[in-house]
Amino acid sequence: MSHSRVEAQTSLLSVHKIVKRFGAFAACDGIDLQIAPGEIHALLGENGAGKSTLVKMLFGVLTPTEGAIFWKGQAVDIASPAEARKLGIGMVFQHFSLFEALTVAENIALSLDRSVSIGDIAEKARSLSAAYGLPLDPFAHVADLSVGERQRIEIVRALLQNPQLIILDEPTSVLTPQEADRLFETLDKLKAEGRSVLYISHRLEEVQRICDRATVLRHGKVTGSCAPRQETPASLARMMVGAEVAVVKPDYTGPRGPELLRVDTLSVRPRSPFAMALKEVSLSVRAGEILGIAGVAGNGQSELFDILSGEYPVNRHDAIMLCGKAVGTSGINPRRLIGGGFVPEERHGHGAVVGLSLSDNLLLSRHRSDRGHYTSGALGFIHRHAVQEATARICESMDVRKSGHDPDAGSLSGGNLQKFIMGRELERKPAVLVVNQPTWGVDAGAASTIRQAMIDLARQGSAIVMISQDLDEIFEVATSIAAISEGRLSPAYAADTMTRERIGLLMGGLHGLEGDHAH
Ligand code: ADP
Ligand code: MG
């Protein structure tokens, strides 16, 4: 009997060389995982490591391309969530699937395979929520509930099926610290009853606090398996982000000119239950500098971008200084007029209007900020020819692959649209460029074009803030590096003093371990 066979028989769940491909891309690339009865097992890994893809296969949401799953020693084929539940697997997803207009009990009823009276469900939900320390009113409307309460519905919903394994996908990423503490108590209760928990997280501290074992993923492969309490945050971070590249010299390290962008201890309340609050964010970027902001998605990156761009003006005017002028309460167009350039993460509908041609998109972003160049007179007469020329120039310099001369933005592939939007901003040579995920969805060749263009822009004296989840990109481009975690921005460190391990620690929220290199 092979080693994995033995493990499969002593484990509650055992995954053997599982592969999930999307096209040619392997999101999970031969993963082995064993979960013992009664353990809290962490699945740890940076964004895009393949964690959600793996657990979706365990819950019957995705079908594995290759590999085998064993449940209590038996090979199983989990074709649907209903089958997963039947086996005894429950799952709390990263994104909730609740109907706001319905009550808690009604939402739970909808997820049950058989029909049960609302009264019975309410009764059961009440007793479960009492037993597991998950306070919940079955008759409350979901619309009135906090994110933490919504998550409790999902947990109670999973518990109703009396599962032996409960999977939670980044449950604390939407919780306050207090709500997280409460969740940890619940997980301890589940464990004490002999149930197993598969706990997905990128937060080192909480994994060390509550998990018995951890399997670490990186680029779809297992990079380590350990008892997290016996590791240090540094060793966990190393498994998570890889230690093969210790220190990468950025291509360009100076010179520094005057400060072009400054944010002064700015706190911003969350705009929706799913938004992140920004907490006392300060930053300063000089001419010639590229500040790379690392972090796992959902830690306040888009909120930070929105306050820097003016998409979401703040209430203190001098909290944000752009090219020496206070702009905090200004919107995006006044900021563009004094030298700002902004490329958001969400391309469709945010960076570009998909129903319009590329040249109309160019005009749309410019007619307010570059008045006189493409439009003139009180009626805003459009210099169509100049716009077409600029569009052609951008497409050529960024190698935008398109069908036809001036197609609709929506007809471009995501990567090519990104190249166009980056090219559009870069061509204006903004004094300050703020960009969120500059090469997201872009192929390797185009990514290096975009990165080189940012380096060239800084060399010519612009200041750049580059928010990116891609550590390789940050090391390649940034002259200074900070990390954002739960809405807090760490101090910036000179790029040549940074290692992946240190960034990993900052990304996990462990600020101030080494505070000596701040500048
Ligand atoms: P994690 O949960 O660890 O952040 P995911 O499992 O969500 O990572 O994603 C792993 C990789 O697989 C990512 O690069 C992601 O873009 C890709 N991916 C996930 N789902 C799909 C899909 N349906 N189609 C194509 N690529 C996908
Ligand atoms: Mg995920």
C-alpha cells in the first residue's frame, strides 16, 4: 500500500495530486492535502495561489482536471455542493450568497435541499446560534445585518447539515477584530466536538493562533506543510511568498526631486459593508520615485486608489497634496488638471466605456483636463483628427492589438484594453501617476512594456504610486516599498533594503517588527 493510500485512510479528507486547469493555466498544479479528524487546518497562501480553486473542488463547485479526493479512505467524486453536503462537508464562501430582502430563516430555507417549515428552521437556527456563540435573530432581514452577522448566517446554514468538515474561505477578511475573535471561539467549539475545519487565510498571526496544521500554497503548488505554532512568522512568510529571490535591485533608484504627492494621516470610513476603512494613511512620493504598495487584495487598495484619484473625495482638503496644492475635497478632473494621472483596477466601466470607440474614450478622459488641445470654443468643438492621431500613437507605442482602425473599447481583450488605458495616461506625462494593478490580466510581454513605461516616466521626473499584488512587479519597478494591510499603510522602505520575507510580514499585518529603515 502506498504512502498516500495509508494517509487517505487515516485522514478525514485526503487530496491526491489534484490539478485544476483553466485553459492552459493550472490554478492548482498537483496538490496533496490531508485533513485529520478534529483538526483546524490552515490553507495558507498569497493572493492567486489557488486556495479558493482547491476548496471549490472539495465542495463540488468545480470539477478537478486530474487527481483524486478521498473521504474517510474512500475515493469520492464530488459532483455538486449537494453531494458535498451529503458526505458531510459544509462551506462558508468568501462572497456571501444571501438575499437582502429576505429574513435570516428564509435565506436558510432556500439553501436546504428539502422543504422545512420556516418555524422549524428558525427554531433550529436559534439553538445552533446559541450553542456555537453565533448570536443571530432568525426573523431579522438580511439587509439590516452587519457583515459579521451575515457570515454567521452562512455558518449556521452550514452547521444545520451537521458537517464533519467545515471549509471557511478567508472568513476574517470581512470581519472586525472583535467579530474575528468570536469566530475563533466558534471554531474551537467545532473542533472540541471532533469536527474538522479547513481554514483559508493569508494572515499569519491568526493562523498561528487557531490552526493545528497548515498547508502552504504558492502558484498552485504546495510549498510547505507545517505545524504553524512551531514556525515563526518569518518562516511562514517565506513559504508563502517564496524565498528564492532574496533582494532584487530595482532598475532605477534615483534621483529624488520635490515632493509631488503627500497624504497626511488620513482616515476614511468604509463606504459599504464590504469596503475597508482606511486608517491613518500617510505617504509621500517625490519626483523620480516609484512607491510600490504591496498587499493582498481587499486590504484597502481600491479605497486608497479612490481617495488618491478623487473618485472619492475626502472631507479634509489639505489631507492630500498634489503638486503642492491641496486637493482632498476635489474630484478627479481638478486633480487631472494640475498634473494627476490615474489608472484604476476595474477596467470596464471605470477605466473605459466599453460601448465607445478608443478615440472617444481618449476624448472622454481628456476633454476636461486638456481643454484646448482636443476641443476648442464655448461649444467644445472636437478636433477629431488630433484625437485619432493620439489614439493611433498610443496603440502603436503600447502595441495594442485590435481589430480595425478605431474599434469599440469593449472589443479589446482585457490585456489590450489595459495597455490602451495605461498608454492613454502615460502619454499625458502626468506629474503624478497613481495606478492600481498596472499589469493585471496582461501577458508577459505587454507587462514589461508597461513596467518600462512607468520607469521611464519616473526617470523624466514624475512621481508614481503603483498598487500591486504582484511582488515580482513591485521589485522590478518600485524605488520604495510599503504594504497595505487591513486599511493601514506601513511606512515606505527603500526598495534595496526590502526582501520578500519582510514584505510578506508587512502584508500579514505585522508592522513595526523592523522599523529602522523607514525613510
Ligand atoms: P486564491 O484563492 O489563492 O487567491 P484562486 O484559487 O482564486 O486563488 O485563483 C488562482 C488562480 O486561478 C488565479 O490566477 C486566478 O486568476 C485563476 N482562476 C481562478 N478561477 C478562474 C477561472 N474561473 N478561470 C480562469 N482562471 C481562474
Ligand atoms: Mg481566494
